[in-house]
Amino acid sequence: MQIQNETKTAVFPQTDFPVTIKEGGTYTATVKEKLPNSEAIVQVKGQDLHVKFDGNIPDAGKITLQVTDMGQELPLVKAVATQTATTIEKGTGLPLPENIRQAIQILNQYHIPISRETLNNIRAYIEKGPGTPEQRLETIINMARKNLDFTLQQLRAVHEALHGRSLGEVLNKLVKDLDPDFKVQNPSISRGEVQQEIHQTGLNQVGSVTNAFQDAIREALKQVRTTSNLSMVMQFMKGNQELPDSLHNAIERAEQLHASGRELAARQELATALTNLVENDSAEQEAEFSYRMSNEILSTIPVQSRDVIVTTITKKLSQAALDFTAIKRDITNTLRVAENLIRQAPIQARQPLEAVIKQLDNAILKSDFMLYTDMGTEKKLMQASSQLHEARKLLGKGEFSKASEIVNQVRNTVDKLIFQPSDQRVKHFISKELLNLERLPSEKDIVRSFNEPYQTLRQEPSARHAFEYIRRLGLTYDSDIAHRLVSGDGSRTDADASLKNSLLRLIQAEGNNAASQRAEQALNNLTGQQLMSKTDSSGLQTMLFTLPIILRDQLENVKVFLKSSQSKQKIDWENCSLYFLLETKRMGDVGIQLTSIDKTLSVMIKNDRLDFQSKMEPLVKTAKGRLEEIGYKIGKIQFSKLTPTEKTEERKEQSKTPSFTERGYDFSV
């Protein structure tokens, strides 16, 4: 996904997701409505645009149009004829090779405009690109399905993701290029060493700092209410730099009131400000207690890093507790409104339900407090989201009493939630902050960029940790950077610590040597995954991920293929298909296919070992319980061979990776 700076572009925000078009660009469009004065509403990349045609407007249906003038009130466009293999041959006077004719037919099938640049890029890729002719043709099919631009860079990236070496293998060779003596170690050992060093070198300060802050607030409130000399109390409070700005402002106002002889009003000003702080703290007491306990377990922080770590953690947890309280209040209030509407005006209740579902999903995947809270709270929020989906369905069926009952149940559940940071998650955060203070060599930085979030996911397999792992690989890198630019936030984010960013820095630093070329190969793999997971304009969404993991000091891979219906850029988690292909040394390749239909999940597990089923059944029972906890019903769980026995040896040697075809993923082997 390259972000390019075009000189003449325009964004038309007629929908929630604006489309950028440029002068001279050629696009596939659908004529939706003809208007007077040669104007029309056309759909480009799934979005509606109001344009003016130069010449006749084609009949409704898919067309190819070219933007000729962006300087007018409406973009001026013209319809252009579809380029076929025959017309191209007539134009050039030369016959086209059969494989290039096939590629052109594929682009025609998906109504993709064929410019001279597109044709040249496809010709160069087919004639000189890596892989077999079949692989190159499959790359073109998949890019056409995703309506991607056929640039040489994107052709290389998609080919690498579909047919190149596994990401784990490339990364393993990359770190060896950088340091031949470097070994990928069991992360639990490395983390244990860090915690042991912490235990030997520091003092536990975080809990005492938090206690001191609370004690100062309560002592100040007591003095304001009981001490006769108010001036002395205000001097005492002004000397405490730990107090927030709101309280310092209140002290200034109280001094002005006291100087004008209004001592009672001055005391009231201070008492109100202090009471507000105490009330805010009461919402965070449970979080602070758990936080102190976690630091007793974690023990100590190195003296040289103590001030930075203590300040960072205190601010993070305080803000997380406030955010949690605010979101919980908003959700319960909106659910109360929805509950009343279901009783009084059921048709109007759908909108607040939609708002709460969206808010819950955003809280689970994007809010900072979910990085610290315990798994129990996360599961309850996921269950709440699942239950509200069910309430929305019941509302559509006219079963208002059942929908109201579910909404009431969810509201009571959310209202009882308390922000309770997990000891394990706070430990992880401290370790992460300590490691961020170090300057690591490139090979360690690359391994840490994906391994640290992976180990967190491994210790606590939750939805948020899975998403954070995807982010730290850099698969959301471009959108994270774009969001930071739009918001004007210049602070360091997870995008800076991602694997993709580490690879970009390495390529810039190393120049054109073996390590740089290997880093570019890994970068192409990540970019290809992003392109193959791009939002589809149709109702069907497909995604491809190749995730590196560390097992027994070896970099291994998990390939994930997803197919689902989608609406408004959201996956339908109740009706989707997931296929995992795990490449392991001990068990060989393991395929796991999950198919959900109306939240009923069927599982197919594939492997060629005779003892595989007996070894996996205990793990399957554990996984079954976890899936049921978040709202799925478990249907059939089946085991089968990954490679059918009737296949010939030649077929057995072929790749077991599902083929990414025009109808989605082909799970046959």
C-alpha cells in the first residue's frame, strides 16, 4: 500500500468513505443514474460520485471512464472503449503471447482498464517475474479480484505474499545476515532474565507514589475543613507539585477570595476542587490496589529508569481508569435509552443499539484501558457485544420483549464492571517500557518487534492481544501513520515499533547489500498481505495473513485465510470461514478450518500423523470452552487427513496452502 502524492486529485465526500480520483486517471465505474446536462451518478471503487460526461453517457452497467478535467465544478469524464487482446494487437501490429492474452482476458473479466503502463507492467512481470507461469497468472487473478493497481511494486508484493518464502524463514535468514552468531531464544527465558535484573537492581516505588498522591489529597481536604489558618494550608498545597493543574487553579482563585476577605468562599472553592479529586479517585481505587499488588509481584524497577517508568505507568493507569469510567457511563446510558425505546417506540431503538455495539467493539480493539484490564472484563464486554447483536436480530423479528430483556441484562452487566488491571498485563507493560529504553542492534529489534506482542498473545490469548500482534507486525502500519498525521499526534506509536517500520529503517541504513535485499523481501511480504486483505467493494471480504511465531527457538509460520460477507467495512463474524495452516517441525503441517454459520461453529482439523487426534483432543476441549465464552455455539468437531491417501506421490509433494481463487479460498489439498 503505497501513499503517493498526486498533483491533481480530488476527494468527494459524498459517503462515509471518500474516493480520490486524479486527472488523467482511468477507472472502472458503474453508471447508477443518468441526470440532465450530460451529468450522472457513477460508482467508483464502491463509492458514488457526481460527474459530467464529455460525449454520450453509456447505458447503465459497468464501464471504463477517464477523468479529463478536474478544474470544473464537476469532474469531466469520458467513456473509453475496453481494451481487448484483439484491439491491442491491432494497435501494435504485433501478436501477443498466449500468457499475456490470458492476463488481458482476466482484466477484461473484472472490468479493469488497461492502460499502456498497465500492459507494460504485466508484460514485464509475466516475462521476467519470479515463480512459475501458473503462479504469476494466479497473482494477476488475485490482484484483479481486489481491483488493485498493476504497478511493478504491487505485483512483486502480492507475488511474495502468495508464492514467496514464508515470512518466518525470510526473517530468520535476515537476522543471520546481520549477526551470524545471533540465536532466536525462547522468549520466556529472556523475559525472566529481564525480571530477575529488575528484582536485583531497584526499589518498588510505584505503589508508594500512588499512595502519596491520594494521602496528599485527603490531608489537604482535612486541613481546609479544620485548620483555622487558611493561608498556611494554601502554602502547603502550593508546595506540592504532584497536584493537578485544576487544583492549582482552584488555589489561585481561593487566594484571591481570601485576599478580598471572603475566607468562607475560599474554603468552599478548595473543598469543592479537592472533593472532586477524591470522587474521581474512588472510581480508580480498585485499579490502583491491583496495580500496587502487581508491582509487589514484579518487585523492583532499576534506579536509573525509575522516575520515567513510574511517571509513565501512573499516568497511563490513571487515564485508563478515567476512560473506562466514561465509556461505561456512556454505554449504560445509551442502553437505558434503547430499553425505553423498545417499550415505547421499538422502530427507533435500532439506532442506539447500533451505537452501543460500535462503541463496545471500538473499546475492545482500540481503547487503551483494554491493554491493562483483566481477561474477565474483556470477555464480558465481548459477550455483551454478542448479546446485543442477538437483541438487534430479535428487534428486527418483532420480538420486543426478548430484545428488551437482553438489553436490560447487558446494561446490568456493564454497570457492575470495575476497572481491574491484570497483574500479568501490568508486568508486561513495565517490561515493555524498560526494553523501549534500550537501544538494540537491528537483529534483536526485528525479532522483538513481532515476538514481544506474540508472547503476550500466547500468555493471554484475547481478541485485543491478537489485534495488537497484527498491528505490531505492521499490517495496519499505513492506516496508523495516516491517523497520526490527521490527528496531529506527534508521539511515538506502535507503528514506530512495528516490524514493518524496523524493516524500513534497516533498508535505509544498510544500503544495497544482502541484509537490505532480505529486508526488502520481508517488507514485500508484509505489503502483499496488506494488499490481499484490502477491503473489497463487493459484499464478500477475503484476507490473507502469514504470521511468524517462535516455537522451540525456531521461527515458524501460521498462515491465516479468512472469507466472510462484509458490510460498511466490517466482517460478519457470525458468518465467516477461517483457515489456519501451521507449519511445525514436530507435527508437520496442521490445517484448522473454522466455519461459522449464525454463530454456530464447525471445526475441521487436518494432519497426516496417526496419533494426531489423540494428542489434540484435550486442546480441542479447552479451545471449545473459550469459543463458547465469547458467544459461539460449537457444532461438529472433526479430524481428517491433510493429504488424502488416494492422492499420488506427485500430488503429495504439491503445496498444502489453500489456493486463493476468484471465488475465495479453495481449501482443497
